[in-house]
Amino acid sequence: MFIKPFVSHILLLLVCCGVNYADETRHLQAIESVGGKVSKVVGGREVSFHLGRRKVSDADLWHVAALGDVVILNLKRTGISSDGLSSISEMKELRKLHLELTQVSDEGLIHLLGLKHLTYLNLYGTSVSDIGLRQLQELDSLTHLYVWQTRVTQKGVDEILTVRPTLKVVLGIDLDLIMIPDPDAPRQRPKTSLAFVAANNVEDVPRSGNGENIEVVFENKSQQTVKLVWIGYDGKPKLYGEIGAGKSRVQNSYENNTWLITDVNNEPLGYFICGAERAVAVIPKR
């Protein structure tokens, strides 16, 4: 006589689980329909639109928030505005947030103040100003903040640093810091390779172009120490370091960036142009 109530209880659980599963499937399909990608990462899930069709709007973020365990969200170059950040305020587990080149302004940053686990915030290319930075002073967990090409001034940076002295604020481009690698991510050798273009004249090396954040593994197969030089968007070279013979270096970069290889006397040997994904750049034997 106890079988019937037990069966009814099990059926009820299955029905409830079925509804939850159906809801999650609906949210995932909605995210994918606007070019989003959802993947498992340490601690939860990552939702990224930066390699998608970028059709995501403020209304679409409701589906992202509904997943409940999003720890990384990349909205770079999407149609998100300050209004859309109200949905992000519900993502309590969020650790990293990319808002580069969106319509986000000072008014929207108030929605981020409840994100107690947020450590990384990228506001590059937005209209955020010193006023918005003052609001971010309340984010105790924030360790890295990027405000390159915004309305933020050095005075605003100095002000937030008086309250958060350990916060790393990048007001100008720094390829060593613009993307924080996930320490838990596998560091396998990339399957994609960049072409080495021989060159003996700096004037022949193209300047860098813009694109998505990527990573390059430089492998020096030559028998000499070489210098790694980034060719800026203005065509000016910037030394990033040296790579010994037989050594390698992992370097943060952007798609379409140009990296010049020279010898220790600054004589050009050749260059690489980054593609759209993580790649290996082999400096050949001479």
C-alpha cells in the first residue's frame, strides 16, 4: 500500500526535472540563436558572444542570467547597453566580464556592484568616465580593470587607487595584461601555426590591425637569441622581450597584430601576423 505514494512522488520529481531541463534547453537555444557559445569551465560556465554573430541585445541577456552558474561572460562588440547590465546584476557567481566596444556608460555600472566575485572587468572602447570609476570603488573583489580608450582620465585612475591600491588599472594598451589567462586552462601546444615572413627591413613590416584577444606561443628554433617586437597600430615598434635559442614564450596579443623578430642587434629577421585563434609561431633556423 506504500507503492502508489512512492511512485507518485517519483513521477512528480521526473516532471519537475523535465520542466527544468526544458527551461535550460530553451535558454541555451536562445543564446545560440544570437551567436552565443556556452562552455564548461572551472567553477561553472562561460558564455561568449565575441566570436559569434554579435546579434545579442539587452533582452537576450535574460537567458544568460537564467543559467545561474555563469562565471565568465564575454560581450565584446555586441549591442549591449547600460540597460542590459540589469540582467548581469543577477549573475552572482560572475568572475570575469568583457564589455569592450559596447554602448555601456557610467549609468550602467551601478548594476555591477552586487557582483561580489567579480575580479576582471574590461571596459575598453566604452563611454565610461571618472564618474563610473567612483562607483566601482565598492567592488572589493576587483583586481583588474581595463579602461583603454574611454573617457577615464589619469585623475580618475588615481582616485580609485587611493581606495583600492592593489587594483591593476590599465589606461593604455598593454598586451602583457589585456587578457588574464585562466590558470586552470590546459596549456597545450596550439594546433594552428602562423606563417613566418622573412624580412630584412622594418619599413616592409605591416602595422598591427585590430581583432579579438588571442594568445601566441613563440618557439625559437634558431640558434641565436632573438628579440620579440610588437608593431603598434601607429606602426611604431615596441620591444616585449627576448627569446633564447631553443626557448619559447607565451604572449597575449590580438587578431591581426604584427610581431617582428629581430636579432640582438635589432636587425630584422621576419615577422608573424596573428590569426583569429590561439596559435604557435615558430622562428625557423637560419
